[in-house]
Amino acid sequence: MSELLRVDDLKVHFSQRGFSGRKRVIRAVDGVSLSIDTNEALGIIGESGCGKSTTGRAIVHLEDPTEGRISYRGADVTHPDAAARRAFNEKVQFVFQDPMSSLNPRMTVESIIAEPLRAFGAWDRVTGPARVVELLERVGLPAQFASRYPHEFSGGQRQRIGIARALALDPELLVLDEPVSALDVSVQAQVLNLLMDLRRQQGLAYIMISHDLDVIRHVTDRIAVMYLGVVVETGPADEVLDHPLHPYTAALVSATPPSSPDEHRERIRLQGELPSASNPPSGCRFRTRCWRATEVCAEVVPPLEPVGDGRSRACHHPLDLGMPTIRTESAA
Amino acid sequence: MTAAPVLSLEGVTLDLKTGDDYVRILRDVTFDVAAGEIIGIVGESGSGKSMTALSILQLLPPKARLTAARIGFDGADLAGLRPAELRKVRGRRIGMVFQDPMTTLDPVVQVGRQIDEAYRIHHPRAGRAEAREKSLAMLRLVGVPDAQNRAKQYPHQWSGGMRQRAVIAMALVNDPEVILADEPTTALDATIQAQVLDALMRARDELGVAVVLITHDLGVISQVASRVVVMYAGGVVEIAGTRELFADSRHPYSAALIHSRPGAHRRGEPLVAIPGRPPLMSDLPAGCPFAPRCASPYKSERCVTQRPALEPSVDGRLSACHYRDEPQEVIA
């Protein structure tokens, strides 16, 4: 395994004009560093407004980075010229959350899946249709779907069409933004199984962005937890979710319903609400809601520091490793 | 069940007009709600769970045809009530909470006044002070901090989770016997969802109100509901205590639904995906509606020709499967 993509101190700020006409700067992503290896699956979790989607969109140049550096196989692709961007897009593809709005309703499935091939001059009128059928089959859809239109399909099928399109150019990395959150559970399982298979069979790497801890834990190796524009903790998925070091991770895990009625989590009740990304708290951004916060948290920004075993956390008062998040009750 | 039912549905059947034809949306929906319990209704999109709630209060689209053997509530049959009598039940004795709080809240009226109004409309002789006192008590019960001042704010000044708690307070202000909550936490982040579920549980504990919790999220069900009604294609396929359902489901659909969630598996294991998709309501199979997707080893000719009724198994569990007495193995 070698490093595929690396993000260093990425910042994405948006300017917004309020009612008063005064300009506000929304610091949606404010210093995120990540890396992903070939054939690795990285999850980014966090709640609404934490900047996880903006991070994903900036990686594929759907948002313009304000600061920081994005490199792909060692080459800087932060602000690529047209040629470099084309080369990057061929290798890194994006899958959108909403399969309704990301497929053109007036195009057939074949032309949707063929579009990236056409755009990259890889479309051949003779062999093209067979390539589309091959892609459909890879995502578990029958060949006769090629001539139909998106409205004829269910949400799960549409999402698989979106994934087939993303696979058309044989990418090395997929960035998936909440790919299953619009889907029913039984259908969600079809799409997650597909993603796991693609990784095994094709050596694909992916970054999955989701608010769903169970989904992320199931399909990724490593996760990054985001809060208000920054990464607060990273590490192997099971370790981070079973033994969180950062109080925010612990609170997030504790608020997620366990998978069985026999399990109960010790609930950590967070006080207050998410502060505004235009005016984040000084020091640690989580300190206004953290029950362990002290003076130092208001003054010094905690750096994301490695603590061994592939784990890092950005906290002045991290939790003990031994703290379990789940308690199982013996069934009555 | 020890407590007497406060609400009981018997044979609720609903036809909706689409184009020139009537389509059967609910088929013979039958279940009881006990006083002071939280009962979950789960199912995927289009299974009829929301329509079931709307049928109870007869908040139905025009040209809907509702037939029911009986919707029993406090000795009366809601299905046979005149509109004026029904209005005395709606919002007063049976409250309703929808997914999006902004469909309930008026954006240009102070939150507190809206709750006052919900009280005074059913208590015409109550003064402003009495109504406000009642509203504040409910806001405090559902965990709104600084209720007295917050009540004077407008909905846009409240966060999504706070708004949903205001809607719950509004549903509770007339001391109803039952609250119907349709996906009340689906639009909310995990930490906020947990707070809203706490509010519903506190209402049950302190006011003794029964809650019918409609959700697609089995995790939520597993943590708050004592019993579960599982719906598929407009009919009830299983009714069970939450523990029994998760540990030993008696219907292949419920079993598959429980095992299709990532949380129920070890990381990276294939998930149980239910192949295909739910049938169109206008084109239901003659036999069991789940038969075309069913992976049960017991599936037989009978499943294709004869529709199973919701009946007790040998050990008294309610399931609409011909093979309800066989153990449900889940085929991955």
C-alpha cells in the first residue's frame, strides 16, 4: 500500500452577506489534514455543519480550497491547470448523496454511464455499449436497463447507476458523499455490499462521508471525526468508535442507538448547540459543549497529535483508552 | 399486555384515487396501542406506516376511501364519528408530531403563542395566563432551557431539535391519551435525535401518554419502543415485543430487515440485502406480498397463491407468514 491522496491543512471559507450587508466568513473547513492509501477505505463522520461534505467536495475540486494543499500520488493538485485537472478527474470520482438529482432525467442510462467515457475520448461506438453493459453488471444491474430512463428505477438502483458512472473511467479513488442515507435499509445493504466487493475485486480506494456511525464502521478501515470544520480524532474505525479518546467522539457514539435492545449506551448529554462556523470558539472548538473543558481549552488550540496505534486526537483532556461505550444487558 | 388498549385498529383499509382508479394503500391493518406504552411502527418507504397514522385521525387526501371494521378509542369508533366530533379528538386527545417541525409551526408567530393557541382552542374559557403557564410547563418537560424567554422567540430563532421539541410540547399541551409521531427524529443529527427521543420518553413517564412512533430506523425502535408493528406493502406482517422481534423474529421480512443493518454484523461482512424492491401497490402479487423477495427455505407454492393472514403462531406470536412456526434463518 502506498499513499494515494493527501490533504494538508485544507481550509475552505465562504463569504456571505447578511441582511445588514456586512460580510461574514463561514469557515466551513478550517485546517483539515487527511491521507488515504491505495485500496484503503476512509470514513469521515460528523454531524450537519461539521464540514465533512465540503472537505469531500474540495478534494474533487467542486469547491475551491482557500488554503492548504491537496496532493495525489505526491503531485500537487490543489489548484490544477486544465490538463492536470482532467488527469485527476480520471482517477478520482465523486458519488452524490441524492440519486434523484444527480442523474439527468432526459438521458438514458447508457448515455449517463457513457458520458465520462465520451468526455475523456474513451467512447467507441462499436465497443462502447458493451462497456456500459459490463459496468451495469458490475453494479448488479441487468443489461436491458441501458436503454431506460432514471425515473424507471428505485433509489437503490439509481444510486448503483451513479456508481457505475463513477466507475466508467476505472478510477483509483471514489469520494462518496452520504451514498446510502437516502435509501431504505434493505436497499442500503445492497449498495454497501457492492462497495465492499468493488474494493476487494478492483483494488479501489474510497473516502466515505456519512453521519451514520454503523455504516461507516462497517465499510471503512479508518475514520476521521470532524467537528465545526476541524478533525478532532482519527484512527482505526473499531478502536475509535469502541474506545473514543475525544469527548466529542464519545458523545456522538453515545447518542447513536445500539443495534440491539439488549445493549445500552451510557449517554453523554451535550449541553448547548453547535456554535456558528463564522465565529468559532477560541482554542478548542468543542470546549463550549465539553464537560471536561478547563481554562487551557479556551486559550490553546489543541493540535491533532498522534498517540500510537495509528490514532490521533486533538484534545487537552482526552478520555482514558479503557472507557467502553457500550454495555450489554443479559437478556431476560 | 397488562394495560387495556387505549386505541385499537381493526381491519383498517384505505384506498386512494390515482388517476381514474382506486389503489389499495392499506390492507386490513390491525393492532392495539396500550395506555402509556411506546409502540413502534417500522417499515420502508411506501409500506403504509404514515398513512396508518393519518387514517387514525382521518387526515386523508380528498377522494380517499377509508373502511375499517373499527378504530376504537375510549369506547367510540373514530371511523364512524362526524367531523365535529372528530375535531374534539384531533389535537386534544390524540396529538400528532410530523417529521418536519416547520410544517407545524407558523414562522411569523412566537413559539409560545402557538402552543398557547393549541391549548385555548380546546379550552375556550382558559385565559392567556393559564394557557401560558401550561405551555411553559410542557416546554420545560420536553427539555427546552430558559422556556420563559425562549417562548417569546420565533421559530427561525430555534434550532431544528428545539423546534421539534416545541411541536411535541404543542402535542402534549392538551393532555392527550395518545401521540402519533411520524418520523420525528429523521431530519435530526444523532446527538439531537437522542434529546428528542428523551423528550418523548419523559412525556410517557410523567404524563402517561401512549406514543405511536413511526420510523424506518430500527435502532431508534430498539431503544425506546416496548412493542413493534412491522409493515410491508400496506399490511402488518408482524407484531412483537421489541426484544422478541430482534432476538427471534417470526416473519422473513422482519428478520431480513433486522439483519440488513450494518450494526448487526461484524465489520466488512456481507450484509443481508433484500433483493429486488417492494411491489407496486397497484400490482400486488396474489399470494404473500413479500414472496417475490423472500429467501426463506420454507417458501412454497402456497406463498405464491395464498395470502397469509396476521395470525398467532403456536407460541402466540403474531405473524403474517404461512411458516410462522418455523425458525427464521437469515440467508445472507
